[in-house]
Amino acid sequence: MITVPQKLELESIPEKPVQDRFSRPEGFLPEKKIRVYDPKTGKTWGYVVVDNTRRGPGLGGIRIAPDLSLEEVSRLAYVMSLKNSGACLPYGGGKAGIVADPQILRSYPTLKDELVTRFAEAIFDIPDYIPAPDMGTDEKDIQRIFDIYSERLGTRVHRRGGAGRPPEKGGVPIDGWGLTAQGLFAAAKTLELLDSKFKIAGSRVIIQGYGNVGSGTASKLVSAGAVIVGASDINAALWNSQGLDLAELNRIRHEACGLAGYTGPVERHWGPNRLDWILEGPCEILVPAARPDAITSRNADRIRCRVILQGANTPSNKMTEYYLKHRRGIESLSDFLVNAGGVIGCAVELELTANTAYREKIESHGEQTYLEELVFSTVSKNVSRVMERLSAPSPGDRIFREEALALARERLNAPAPEFWL
């Protein structure tokens, strides 16, 4: 059982000097690194990292994990800097984490409420960090943080208290409207326009991780004529060369047994110990939308697709993607550019909360329609620009991720930043 402290305090973590090494990993020079601790016992309860505020306050989720480290939070904060600058949002990169077991907190919701409250009371004193949901946290947790901030600020019209709140409380239904999936779909549609050899209609699709992002992407691709031949969740991985029943997949994913309860015809059915085998199925479009590091040197030789739409964060790394592109002819569309629909929704929610004129403009257009169009146009423009850069004459072999990183860094360091909200 977890004993929640009566109070949490903040402690700035100084940057350690680099000794002897010729270089240091990129993204590990954040503006702020803060430890959240119990002043009575000295126990560390979490971290907040503000990576970069050149474009605005650091926006990023609060993760709950028992083995959370400062290094992990720092890396994720850096990714948020890239994601927010890549999408031309008025926000920098930030991330926070609570060191606790999310399974215990799910079993004891009152305990979780207490811990989130203590954490919110402490991090209120970090004005350049804006929280959002992440692994282990949800819209109710962000609403609790928003309420605490609003009480302290004396107003509910502000951008500080977090994004990703319940729709009935003024939040944007990011999952309900399938905004992350909309970005992946936009990437596929744009690639179709740029590459005459790639067509969505008739493409076989495999979805690894049939959750909110995976199911939404599947539905959008099927509406454009694709066929879902493979899908997996934490319970099962399914394969049928003639196609899986989309309606049944979408129905059973909400049940306790998940995809293990699929009753349609399948040619292959793997249990929890063989879920990753679905990645090796023949297809044109592969969507890794589950855990990081799904595609590595261990299985890169067995990947049999034409395009990878990265729904998950960091499903592969630069070296693996280089091999896939230049040895296998497989294009990997990078996570932080194509799965940015969620953070775009968060940015719009913050503006709707604090800007009455903006809210009136968006409401007259229709919130969902406006957001779907914004996500589509943002991702489409970014994919087009990266592909244009790749087609320009340049020494050396390049990949999508390298040019996407260069584009995001240029926007991050631009003296007069461009905003697309």
C-alpha cells in the first residue's frame, strides 16, 4: 500500500559536469530539472523537466510508473520540444512523472486523488510547465490539477492548469474524435499524393496496438479502401490474409478479453507471448501503435511492409530506420511529426480555455471539424516538406527522421516562430 505524504516540495537538480566524454546525448540539456520529494523523509516522489521554452511554456504529460527515472522524463521532455515545434505550436517541451505503481492507484482511486493533489500543489510553483495526460494519468487527473490551479489563481480563464480535461468540463475529446489517428491518416494520404507507387486503396494494413490510436487509424484507412489483415492488443494478435472484420474488432476491443474474443475467421492467432510476431506479416502499411522499440535490429530483417506509420512514440530508432530505408526500401514516417494530433488537440484546448475570441471563432466553424482539418493540414504540410527536403540533392543517404528532426530544430530555434493554431 502507498502512504501519501502530507506535503511535497520541489528541489532543483543541478546539471552535472561532463567529464572526459567527447560528446553528450542530444536533448539532455534541459532548462529545468526538478525533483519532487517528501520533506519529512527525503523520498523522491517524482520529477518535472522543462526542456525548452523558446516557443512558449513546456507542454507535456504526467507519467506514473514505479521505475520512473529522471533520464526517462528528460528524454520525453525533449521529444515534446520536437513534437510541439514540429507542429508549429506556441509551446515548448516539458514532461513530469510520479514514482508510483499505477495498478495500485487504479485499485484505490481515493489514494490516487490524494497523490495527484499533493503533486499538483507542489508543481504549481513551476509556471513554465503545463501538464497533460500520459501513461497512468487520465482526464480526471488533469481536471483535478486544473481545479487546484484555478483556485490558487482566482480564475478559471488560464492556460496553466493542464490540457486533456473531460469534454463536459471544457476539454477536447482527443480520443473520441480520433485526432492522433487523423494525423496518421493525413500522413498516408499525403504520401499517396507524393508517391505514385503507393496507394491506400487495396493496401493491406497491420495494426500493432489496437487501442484508441490503432482502432481510429484502422477505421480511417478502411474508409479509404484499405484492408486490415492483422491486429493485436495485450491479449492476442490476429492475422487473416482476406481481412479482419473491422466492426467486430472495434466492438471487442472494449471487452475484458480484448482481441482474444474475436470470432471471425483467422489464419493465425498468437497469445500474449508472441504478440510481436504480427509485425512480421506481409502488408503495405504497418502501424506500430503500442510500446516503444517495437522494431529494432532483432526483427528489422523480417519486416515486410511498404510504409510504417509510427503511431507509438519511438517505435524504432534512427539506425533501424536507416537500414529499413536504404537496405529494405521501407519508408518510416516519424512519430513526432505524424502522431502529433493529440498534442495539437491539447494546444487548441488551452487556447479555447483562455481566449474568448478564439473560442467564438472555433465554435462558429465547429470544434471537431476545425480540429480535424487543423491536424490533417499540419501533418500533411510537414510530410510534404520533409519529402521535399529528401528529394533535394545532398551528399549522403538520408532518412525521413533526420530531415524531420532538422525541420523541428529549425522551428525550435527560429528568431520569429511561426504558429499554426
